[in-house]
Amino acid sequence: MQKEMRNKLTRVLYELNELDKGQIRVKDMAQETGVTVRTIERDINDIDEAGFPICNLAPGVYAFMEG
């Protein structure tokens, strides 16, 4: 599974799906997808810039904003 998650599009779609379920932890997401924490942080930034309403609940913890 990790090798498949190195593809950015696949990884970002997976992250969006996980955000839809609730909050995500950057460290856990990095381990699940086989990339670095910094890569996940970049993905979160890209998701935010694409217009998805993301909030930072705590250091390294993100979720969609309510509403």
C-alpha cells in the first residue's frame, strides 16, 4: 500500500477521504502513506489552497471546518 501512496494524486485523495471521516494527524498520515511529515504538510497546504476549508486543531492535527 505504501508504494501506491507515493503518487501525489492518490495520496491527496486518500487524505481528503480521511479528512471527510474526521481529523487527521500528520505524523500518522505520513506513516500510513510512506512519505515524510513535510510531504503531508505540503499536501495539506495544497488542499487548503484548492479551497477546501481546513483548520489546524493542534500542532500536526487537521480537520475540515464545520459547516
